[in-house]
Amino acid sequence: MSDVINLQATFIPNQGEFFRVKLALEIAIEQVVEEAGCIQYEITQASEEKIVLTEQWASEEDLDKHSKGIAVQDLNESLSALLAEPVKLERF
């Protein structure tokens, strides 16, 4: 059995776009929590300056499938004009 994968994604909204970014994330969360291997996928910090999403996946394979999935594609498309900088993704 493989080790659990822990990730933290940080989103920096453009000025005035906090609520649109948060809504896009909430829509994605509803879809992603149903994906195979998803243990945790939730907003753990939210302010006008920064939104942090914490993820936990059962395996590298599950994370890989998630990364290539429709929910991530839709989220990236939704956020394309709403973020001040690229999403920062860190493993911990």
C-alpha cells in the first residue's frame, strides 16, 4: 500500500475576485470529493488575499487521475482570468 499524499494549493485572487474564486473552488470540491482515492479536498483558509485548499489522496495513482480529470480542467478554465498568480501547489 502506498503512502497518503498530502497537498496544499494556494490561490491568490485578483483584486475584487475573492467570491468568484471561492465559488469556483466550492463547485470543484463537490465533484472532487466523489473521486476515487480522495480523502480530503476542502478550503482550510480563506481571506480576500489568499485561499488555501488542503488535499489528501490515498495514492499517487489517485492524485494523477484527479490531476487529469474533468473537475480540474473545469476549475482551471474557471480560474484562468481570476487569479493574480499561478496556483502554488505544495506537498507536505
